[in-house]
Amino acid sequence: MSVRRSLLELEPSGFCTEFPAAAFEDAEFAYRLSMHGLEIRYRAAARAAHHHRYDVGSFFARQQRCGKMAAALYRVQPALKEWLDIRRLEWRRLERLAADRSDVELAVGRDLERWELRAVALAAVYDRTPAAGVVDALLLPLFEYAYLSGLASAMFGPRSGRAVRAAESLRLLPPAVRELERRAASAGVPVPRCDAEAIERLAKAG
């Protein structure tokens, strides 16, 4: 995209330096420029090449960074809260503080990184397999969870953040695995049983 220099000069400090990773720093700058009249117009004929090589694991990590940078954006521009899923996570945190957490949720919280790796490993099986309509059932919730995981960690600190992450993991991942299996069965695509069954059992046990 291109922006008039005269508009940029209305925010002489340029990009905010509160973002240690590349995510949302452009949105924050655009938000400030919008106060001076910036409008973004979409041009379908405009083309730009922006190459990134991602697999499931690296994109999961990227989404976690985006969640952490969303917390930075909220600190800098609290008016943007409604766009960042923060209110939902705040309610989730209050629920976790008020409710008796199930044994399953506590167990997931204690071993959260292992459960994340199992979900990533399950999705990564399809990195080189033409099964987009099948694996999307898991990828979309998995990457949503990764964003919320990074956001919860940055917003609430280690203990409360971990409790919220465990709750979001149980909300998103077991149903996604069930849908993956349903689509895979229809398409005749195999599903690795070890990780899939382990994640599904979490929902049944909870």
C-alpha cells in the first residue's frame, strides 16, 4: 500500500516501539492515521508478492506471537479492545476463578505444552498431503487457540493465563478433532489414531 507523506508527517513518531515482534504495529499506526482522515481503499488489481514459508508448527508459533502483540496493542490503544477477543478471555478468567475446575482441566493445565504439541503434530501430518478440505477442520480452531493462548499469557500472567489457556484448549480442540475425523472418513483420508484419540478423550473425560 502507499500513503501520502503529508499524512505520515501528522504522526512524526512513526511506528510505535511497544511491539517487540512484528504483529499489530501496522494496525496501531493505521489507527492513529485514521484519526487524521486515513482511508484504506481496496484495489483488486493491485498485486504484491509477500513470501513466507510456513508449516503447521511455525504458523502456530506465529499465531501465539500475534496474541502477545494483541495484548501490546490493547495497552497502547485500549479503545481497540472489542476487536481483539479480550473481553471473552476476561470473562473466561473470571469463570475459572469462580468455578471448581474439573480434574481434566487441571490436568491439561499442568501439561499444556504437551497437549499443544499433540494437536500440532496431528495437523502437521497433512502438511504435505492434499487434504485441505479435511485438515481445515482442525487448522482453524488450532490457530484460533494459538492466538488466544498468546493473548491470555500476555494479559493474565503465568497462573491465570495457563488456566484460561487450558479452558480454551478444551473448548476448541476436541470438537475440532472430531470434525477432522468426520471429514476424513467421508474423504477416505487416514487419521493418525494416537494423538486424535488422546485429544478426543479429553472431552469425554471432562
